[in-house]
Amino acid sequence: MKFIGRFSLFCMIALFGFGVGAYANSVYLKWFYPNREEIRGQEEFIPYTEIRETEETEKEKTDSLPAGSRKSDVITCDTVLVIEEYDKNTDITAEHEESIPGKYIGMDRDSFVDAMTSYALSPPLEEQQRGLLSVEVLTFSGDKVSIRKNYQILEDPAEDIFYLVAENHYITVYAQDMQTIYLYTDIRVENLPERLQEEIIQKKMIAGESNLYHFLESYSS
């Protein structure tokens, strides 16, 4: 019986000590972190109105993005291509739709503008014969892309037209038909300014025999 009494007394003392320690720790935390409960409550509670305002702000940012800058505004196989063709000789504009060429699928606005610039610099022979001057991108979206091609055919050109082409690291001069070689040169393309290299790679046009020889003399070694 004495053993049981001593054990019970020991347990009571231990529980009393644990309770005193827990209370002391609570008092210490309140003294050392006076705003702890208030801060925790603020972190755990976010008003619904604040959440809604945040969502609406993000939506407004997305809606305010300019056309062509959203991730969805890229060319797909379903994109409609509208082409305006303007003839400066007759001042007539004709419009038609075409299927989007596969090489443009996946492009965003900037990539497509660059592609149209390259197309105008080095157009197919058919476009050259029609007198293609430039290509403009009018509108761009994932649903529809519209461009404008400007043409001007010179019935009796006052000067001959020549094209500078990069072949085997050197410039070769072609006549207007792009089939007849007018002149071989010893001018290496890589020795030219970078901008000029790009123009020649895209087939640089020069009008007039005098302008051609002036250019060749300027860059001949």
C-alpha cells in the first residue's frame, strides 16, 4: 500500500510539473510574440472579395494584350489566308482566299512578318514576272491572316534588271529571267557587310548596267 501511495504521489507531481511547464511556455510565447495569433489569423483568412479582385485583375491583363501577342495567336491548318492584290498600273485591288501553306503553320505574328519580308525580297519567278514590289501583313490572328501584295509591271523598262546571286561563295550576276547568267565575279559573299550578304542570299536586284558595274567595282578585290 505504501508503494502504491508513493507511485500515485509521483504521478501527481509529474502531471503538475507538466501543466506548470505548458502554462509557462504559453505565457512566454505571448510575451515574446505579442502579435503571433493575430498574424496567424490574417494568414489563414483571405477575404473572398480579395480573391475575386485578383482573378479579375489577371483576366483584365490577359484581355488587354494586343492582337498577335497571345499564345493562341499562331497560324494553324485552320487559319484562313486572305490575299489582297493591288496593281499600281491600274489602281485595282482584288481579294481572294487561299489555304495556308504548310511552311507557315506554327508561326506567330513576328515570324510571319519576317517570312513575308523574305518572300518579297526573293519572290518566285512567276511573282517577279508579275512585278511584285512588296508584301504587307494587314491583320493577324489564329483564325485569319490577311496580307497585301503590291504589283507594278513595267511594260517597257528603261533599264535592264539584274540579280546578284550567291553561288559557291561567290556572286553570280543573272539577267532578269533568272535563267541567263550575265556575269561571273570574283567577289566572295562572306567578305561583304552582313546586311549585304543577306540581300544577296535572297537575290539582290540591281536596275541598270551602270549601277551594276558601279556595285561590282566597289566590292571587287
